[in-house]
Amino acid sequence: MGTARVTTGMGTRRATHTDPAAILAAAKARVAVDRHGVHGVAHWARVRENGHRLARHTGADKELVELFAFLHDCCREDDNSDPDHGARAADFASSLRGSLLHLADERFELLFKAIRDHELGFTRADVTVMTCWDADRLDLGRVGVRPDPKRLCTAAAKDRDTIDWAFRRSRTA
Ligand SMILES: [Fe+2]
């Protein structure tokens, strides 16, 4: 899908856009844990929505935030802490480059870092990376944990109304 050919006035060239739906499909095909569990597709959808909400304030790269949402937990082997699931997912993202994932090196490096390190608890990074991490951490209510502002990265995510909104929504999901 991401390598469709496009006819232009200059002839035919390879399209180089990334189709988020194709990335989501690839992530769903890869996932080994319960798709309906705490790290499944509904979680990815809430991370995506959280990320878009935060990006309006942080200026994060929205396409990268969306790709992060779909990919970051797709290589889990269990629903516990599962060390290195971030590194596995980052490698999976690398494997999609050139077929489904078309990003310049600089943007791919941001996505790779966001995915690889999302499980490590860091709070300082590029604003797009921090927005990705916050989007994920704002969904902790699904496992009964209220997001702690000290463990969030951006002012937008630390905002009390945002935490309240995300917590309520994740609890009722
Ligand atoms: Fe997650």
C-alpha cells in the first residue's frame, strides 16, 4: 500500500508516503498478546487520541505520535513488564522501512527512540518523543494507576484537567 505508484505529469514515480492504516494492520498482524487486553488495540487507540490532544499544545510531530501509538506495544510477549518490548518494537519498525514506513532518517530516529525507550521511565527528550511517552502514560488508568505528574514529561500532560480526562476515560474503557 505504501509503495503504490503515482502517475504525474513527469511520468511515474514511487509514492513515499506512510499509510497509518497499513502500519496499524502490520502491528495487529504482529501482536502476540491478547489484542483485547491492557496492551491491545483499544489502548493503542487511546494513546493515539492522547497524543493528538497533547500535540496541539506541544507542537509534536503528529504523524510520528500516531505511528508510535500503533507500534509501541505490538511486540510484547506478555502483559507484565516484559523488558525489552520497546526495543523489539523499535526493531519491528525498522523492518517496515522501505515497504510500509517511509520516513527520512531524522524523523525515523525520533520514532525509533520513542518506541525503544518508552518503557524506561525517562522524562527528558525531544518534544515529539516526550509527547509519545506522555500519551502512553496518560492511559495508566486502565490498570488502576492514576498518572503521576512527576513521571510525565510535558506541561500539557501534567495539566490536571488533562490527567483527570485521561484517567476517567481509561477507567471506563
Ligand atoms: Fe503502551
